[in-house]
Amino acid sequence: MQVEVEKLDGVQVRLQFEVSSVDCDRDLGRAYQLYASRKRLPGFRPGKVPVRRIKQEARGVVTHQVSEQIIEKAFRKAVDDEGLRPVTPPKIEGSPQVEEGQPFRFTINLEVRPEIDLKQVAGLKVEVEKKVCTDADLDAELERLQRTRTEWSEVDSDEVVAETHRVRVKFTATLEDEVLAEDQVQTFTLDDVSLEPDIKAALIGKKVGEPFEASITFSEDNPNEKLRGQAVAHRFELELIEEGELPALDDELAKAVGLEDFENLKEQVKASLEYRFEQGYQTEMEEKVLDQLIENNPLEVPPGLVNSHLDRMVRQALQGIPPERYDEIGLDLEKLREEARPGAVRAVQAGLLLEEIAEAEELEPAPQDLAQEMARMSREMGQPLAAVQQKFKSADAMAGIIAELRNRKALAFVVDAAENSLAPADPEPEAETKSADTDTEEEG
């Protein structure tokens, strides 16, 4: 077998193969013999069907199978011999088919990992403020919890909508000649920050049972691209107005959420806030460290790898939205992909760099890391641990998990070695402080 390797750029390679006619005829002969031994034809004993008859009947099937086998075997050998590191499946040019008595020529295009010369990895300088839970944070979170336990009751029939009310409203919305919504019913509070200002203004001061019309101009940052900046004709009918009563911040509120008393509630809320702030700090540290890492180590990214990551991002973003609703919500798939592309490029850059760091530092997940990851996946998927382990039993599936854990270790390695100029100084150990005080007293 002869292979010519042509590097098209830093991440794309073309492999041109030529397999000798002798090797091809040998593989074809074996395939025909195997096919003949299994074929059953009237008038022939089992295993005694002549090869020439098989060639007449199944030449296309056999040559296709042999072609695939030769291509796969040749490709794997070339990858090993040339030290290539594919990152996407190979692409075969055309539909090459082996022929008797002829050398078999075919071409494969391949994306490979770029060569990476790691520069600065340790000691990356970042600025990330570590938030401390204050009394104001605790009070705000308790108030948020308090609002979630609001008890709502219907107002008097002659009362009008105020900013503190919750309403149930039926509406029809029309944009030019297109009916966007007809007799839809929604319930919401007037102080909801996501509520369009024009809708809030239209409802304030209105009574139940009095239909009215209003033109609603939607904000430029509305989630529905189709509505951004558009003036949409609405016909409203208020069905219900409710006013809320907040529960007291006391032991009864604590018991309502399953805790012993209000002090216990405050402790739990504070612990939750501290955990959230710590997670936020870690996430921001990781993101800024990755930004620095990518800036210090520019590299070419394989386009196919970016597109694969982009496909996953789009699928995740559209999860739960049926395709028939795309037009209804003004979804432009091409625009969504283009907006997500920079994030996909960054993710691929980060992944390649972390793989290189893990390899350079010989970072490998320990057995307990794999066990913890399986337990986490079991919780998130809502499936028994044994079922998750069975699902990822194959070597390929497990390789993906191991690669992800290896990258996490590489990221932790870089974050731990980073210098955060905004990090609070570590307090001096108590023992050293006491020792210093003693020395001072003795000197005095």
C-alpha cells in the first residue's frame, strides 16, 4: 500500500491511497469464497456454489463490502504510521469501488488536532472579586423567599389594577393581517421585570369584565425576534385581579418550608448564598483563566470540530421547542448558529488546549473520580446508577467521560496556578501571630 500525505493547512490533511491489484484480488477472492460457502442456491450442495455464479449474482454487494474493508484498514494503518490525531470522522472523496486486476485508488480528507506549542500556562493573571455574603444579601434572599409564599385573594369587583396586583387576562394579538394569538389566557404579576412596559401601562387602572384595545410596542430585547420593535394590536379582557399578602418572616414561614424555626431558616439561606457565591467565583475564575489561556496560546481550530460543537449547542438551545413552532416564535436557525459560532470556536480552542495540558502534565482521573461522575449523571438523568453504568459500558462511551474528566483536571490545574490580584490576602496562622506577640513582649 502506498500513501501520500498532503497537509492542506494546520488542521486539514488529504491522504491519497493506492492498494496494489494483488492485495485487492486476494481480498476479493476471500470474500467471494466466504460468500459462496454461506449461499444456498437450488441445484447446488451447501458450500459448493461456484464462485463464477456468485460473481454474477452478488458482485456489487461483495465489491462494496471489500472496498469498505480495504479503506478502513488502510486508513487506520496510515493514521498509526503517520502519527495523525483525527478530531472528526474521515471524509472519502466520491464512491470508490475496488475492481479485479486493478490497483485501488481512493482519497480521504481528514481534520486533525493542530500542533500546539504551549506557552504561558501557570501564573496567569486575572482579576476576580470574591463576593462575601452580607446582611443585605441575606435580607434580600429572605424577602425573595417571602414573596414566593405570597397568598393571593381576589379584590373587590369595583377595584382597578395596580402595580402590586396579579392578573388573569385573555387577549388577542394581531400584527398587520397576521393573528399572533387568539383568546389566549395568561396570569402574571404587574411587577414582573420581564413584563413588557406597554402591557403594564395598558392594564394599570382597568377593571374586570371591561374589554379594551391597545397598541403594544415591544422592546428591542424581546426574546421573540419577530416582535422586537413591532407595534402589535391587542384586545384585552381582564378576568381576575388579585392582591397579595406576604407572610411574616417568622417561625411559621420556616416551618412552611420544612425547617424548625426562623433562625434555622436564616442559617440555611445564608449557607445557600455562600455556596452560590463560591460557585460563581469559581466559574468566573475558570472563564477568565480560559480567556487568558486562549489569548496566550492562539491556535487554528478544525472547522468540522467547530460545526459539531455548534450542532450540539443549537440542539441544546432548542430542546423542548417543536420545529413547527419556530416560525411562531420568530426563530431564525441560521442567525442562531452564527450568533453561537464564536462560543463554539472558543469552546473548541479551550478543549484542545486543556487536552494538551492534561497530556503534558500527565493528568488522569482516578477511579473515585469516575465513580463520582457516574453518581452525578445518575442523579441528573433520574436513572438508577446501574442503568447509567450499563449505558456507558462501551469503551467509546467511557472514553468520552474520561476525556471530559481529564480536561476538568487540566482546568483545575491552571486555575490553581493562576494569580488573582483581587483575591483577599490569606490571614496569618494564629500560632505565628501568638509567637510574634510573645517575641515582642520579651523584647519589651
